[in-house]
Amino acid sequence: MGPFLPVAEGVWRAVAMPDAVTIGLVAGSEGALVVDTGSHPDQGREILAAAQAVAGVPVRHVVVTHAHRDHLFGLAAFDGIESLGHDTISERLTTSDTLAEAAALGVATDHLRAPSIGFSLARTRDLGGLRVEIVHLGRGHTEGDLVVILPERGVIFVGDLVESAGPPAFGPDCDLGEWAKTLDSLIGLVPPDGIVVVGHGEPVNREFVQDQWARIGALYSQVAQFSDRGIPVEDALAKGSWLLPDEVVTAVLPLAYAQWAAKRRVRPPRQLPLLGHGG
Ligand SMILES: [Zn+2]
């Protein structure tokens, strides 16, 4: 793990391998809060020790931004410290995908932890002269992404809702239809000169988030149009104008078509004629 680098007063970030995930640290006068835990309990212990040394106050809280290995698997190192995460994480921990990833990283099943406090909307914590808001703005990169907002510092940790090291990570558990809406809510929370600390890559500004919102929104709305016009998924790359690299679009198109089709099934279009015969 790399050193904690300053982001703002009482706010730091570090990078943990192998996934180059961002680890956040926030310190008030009485306590500190860590954002994300690394991909193994040993790494979690390293993060906790480094955070304690840099913050100079006890680490009292840890937030897991979402249920992916590099953010979650270090959590066992924080036993005895309040941990906060979306309430879907505990269920996610029992899936075969998660268990296979844990095995591959050498994390024993009994070292996997769900956060001690699971919630679906928001929590606030006071670190001593520094207020922290932990909020689920909606589905996006996963079903349970959290953002950590420091209103007095103009800093927001956003997990993998936004990445700057590469294009957005469209995994099988993302929600393409909701992601842009969630980013729209996020944009409203970022001050003009605010700092957005992303899950992978250098921190970004509000314009970067707006740009990513546009790219994801355009992808999904184009897929919806194509699907409704009967354009098959195999032809979509060539027929569309996408704001993302071809290989990313190629990989995500089947998922996008499937998610749009599922949404259409949930809310079918109204049948014509709208008025009955003789009405
Ligand atoms: Zn992720």
C-alpha cells in the first residue's frame, strides 16, 4: 500500500494494490474514519495501522463503498470498530462469485465480514468538528454504492461510481439505467471547486463527473432506442456513436440490451388504441 497523500485539511487518500483501489482517511479532533478496506484482512491491518498513525486520533468508523473485493475483503481487520455499508452487502457475501474471488485472493470464508451497520439511505457521523455524511444516492456501479460527503471540506469519496484510471467498470452487477440518475444526484452535491475522490485513479472535479454522467446516459439511451427499433445487439457498435472505447462498448452491449429488455417487461408500453372501440 502507498502512503496517505493529503487531499484537504484532515483528509487523505492512499492506493492499495493489486487493484490500485483508493483508500480514504478523514480525521476530526476526536476520531477518524477510513473509506474502504483493501482486498485482504492483512492489507486491512496495514491500512488501519497507517491510518491511525497519520490521523493521530483513533479510527472509530470504516465505510465500505460497495461489495467488491478490493473495497470489502480487508474489513475483518476492523473488527471492534463501527463499520458502515449498504444493507445489500451481507447478501452479496454469500454469492458464489464473491466466494470464488475470496478463495482466489486467499481470504478464508470466516474472514469475510459484512459491515456492522447496514443501511439503505444515509447516516451521519461527527468526528469532532467535522461532519461526515454517508449516503446511498441510488444504484449504479452496484446495487449498494455509498458516497462519503465532507460538506465542510468540499470533498466527496464516491467509490467506483466514478473512476479516472479508466472507463467506468460495467460489471454484471451494475445498473445502467439508474447509474446516470445516481450521477446526476451526485453532481448536485459537488461544489464548483469540490474534490471528487474516485475508487480508482486521481481525484477529479465536477466537470469530470458530468462528462461520465453523459457517457453512461448516452450509452443506455442509445441502447434503448436501438432495441426498440429492432437493431440487433451485434449491429449496435457499428450503427451507434458511442462516447466510450469500442472494446468497452462491445463488452457492455449485451448487458445493456438485457437490462433494457428487463425494464421494458416490468413496465410494458401502453397498448393502442388508448381509447376503446366506440369510445
Ligand atoms: Zn467496484
